[in-house]
Amino acid sequence: MNEAVVLTPERILEVTEDVLRRYGLAKATVVDVARALDVSHGSVYRHCPSKASLREAVAKRWLDRIDAPLRKIAEDSTGPASARLDAWLRTLFAAKRSRVLDDPEMFQTYLTLAREACAAVKCHKDTMIDQIASILTDGVKQGVFAVDDVKASARAIFDATVRFHHPAHADEWKDADLPARVDATLALVLRGLKAA
Amino acid sequence: MNEAVVLTPERILEVTEDVLRRYGLAKATVVDVARALDVSHGSVYRHCPSKASLREAVAKRWLDRIDAPLRKIAEDSTGPASARLDAWLRTLFAAKRSRVLDDPEMFQTYLTLAREACAAVKCHKDTMIDQIASILTDGVKQGVFAVDDVKASARAIFDATVRFHHPAHADEWKDADLPARVDATLALVLRGLKAA
């Protein structure tokens, strides 16, 4: 064993993902993670005090990766808000969709983790809605959106597009008419925000 | 056995529902249905040639019951289209929601049946979208809706409200903020349809 290695939380999570990919969620253990890191499992527990906290950290990391490119669009307050909202939503849909189609087994693993790590998912959803709200606020300032209650409208936009980003609908993301349906829903939503 | 009884398809489906309620989907058999009807199981098979076709007929009956009050709203072309669309959508949400909350076990049974009877579900969805389309057409005639492609817009409305009528989201229908979220999404959708 190599206890001299510098164990960062990031390194542990990276290796945990590899282990999950190799053994699957049901079989992977903290001992497997420790072995892959060439350290004792006590060393892993020092960073993540339980299997549950390790799983929650992996789920959070996965959600953060979805969040990063979205945050960039939400924070770039210079562009026209309407195009930014459109881009933000399409980026979210594409991120979810590519994860299902490119690596369906890993997606299932993450879904299970995400369902367990409810706090992480709740926090992720709140972050998503806050980002939409910040684009809406910019749009109102730019005079392109008419919105009474920014927070409620942000939630309504998240809800109205749920078919394209909620994993429960993943089976429908392979349909040939998906792009047309995305276009039609986004057009409807964006029209609903437009200032008169 | 009472072979003199008049076996209508409606009577068979009614009794099949009772049997499903009593024994559950996994245990209920055609023999149970025949026994409850006091006829031979051959008599049941004469109307429904297989267990699968019996299950499909039950699923279809369930979907038809959801459809009936919606059809009434869709076909009453005299009222203002905007209020009719709002009422149609709220009636759909309430129908799905009451089925989950009032009889969750039976709802699960129907969901399984509906998933198997894919043709019935596909047909039901098409009917729903056609009904929305007919309200949209009336709204365009009344000059209250601006819609380029009625069929695509009808589908977009169905998609944009999926969180409130698709069974995958049933867990969220008990949330205290559901009415507020329904209101916000419907307001957004209806604004998106409004003629300038």
C-alpha cells in the first residue's frame, strides 16, 4: 500500500467513478475504492466517513458537471436574454440526453445515486431555477421579457420543459421527432415571456 | 354456471375491474373473471380471445373514462377558447391526480396495463392532442390565439404540461406548491398562444 500518496477528495471521487463503472453500483465497495487507490480503506473513510457520504459526493460531482456549462451561460449577462434562455435550456437537454445515450448503464447508476442523495438533487434543482431566474431578470432589464414574478416564472419554465430534462422521460429522447418537439415547446415558452 | 346470462363486453370489463381490484394484477386470471360472472371461461374468451386482449380492453376502458369529460370541453366550440383550454388542461390534471390519490393500488395496476397496451396509450395520447388542436383552431377563429401550426402547438401544450399529467410525476402531485406551479405553467402557456 502506498499511504504516501496525496488523497484529495477529487482523486477519491474520480477513482470511485471508475470503480462504479467497473463493478456496478450493487457490487462496488469502499474496499474496492481503497484498493484502486492503493491505500487502506481507513484512508478513504477519513475523507468520506461513510459509504452513504461517498455516494452522495459522487452524485454531487455528477450534478456539478451538468451545472458548469449552464452556469457560464447564466452568468454571461451581456448577451440578449432570449437567445441565452434558449441556449441554456438546449444545453441542459443535450447534457441529459448525451448521458443517457452515450453511457446508459452509468446513467442508471447515477440516477440511483441521485435518488438516494436527495439533498444534492434538491440543491441542483434550486440552482437550475436560480440560473433561469437570473436570465429572466436580465431579460426584464433589457425590456424583452414581461415577467411579474421572476422566481415563479423560472419554476414554470423548468416545469414546462420537464419532458426534455427529467430522467423519467429518457425513453422518449431517442424519438425521431424530439428536435421538432423541443423547438415547438421552446417557441411556446419564449413567446409566453415576451414583452408586448 | 349460468350460461343464459347476456355477456356484453361492457359487463366483462366491469367484472374484470372488480377482479383486478380484489386479487391484484399478478394473481387475477381469466378463470377468476369467469367465476365472478358465473360463466365458463370459454364464454369470456369468446369475447376476448386472449388474456392480453382482455387486459388491453380494460386499459382502453380506463383511458376512455379519462377522455369523456375532456371531449365534452373540446367539443363545446361556443365558449371562449382560452378559458376552454385552461379548463381542459385542469380537468386532465385533476383526473390523473384523483386516480393516484384516491386509489393508488388500482392506479399502479392500470399503469402496468397501460404500459402493456401500448396501442391504447398511443391512441389516447393522439386523441388528447387532437382535442387540444380543436380548441386551438376555435381560438384562432375567435382571434384570441396566434398559432402557425395547430398540430405542433397542440403537441407543445401537451408536452409543456407533462409534469401535471404524466404518471411518472405522480409523486410530485402531493406537493403543497402544486396548485401554484400549475397556475404559473398554465399562465405561461396561455400567454404564449395569445394573439398580439
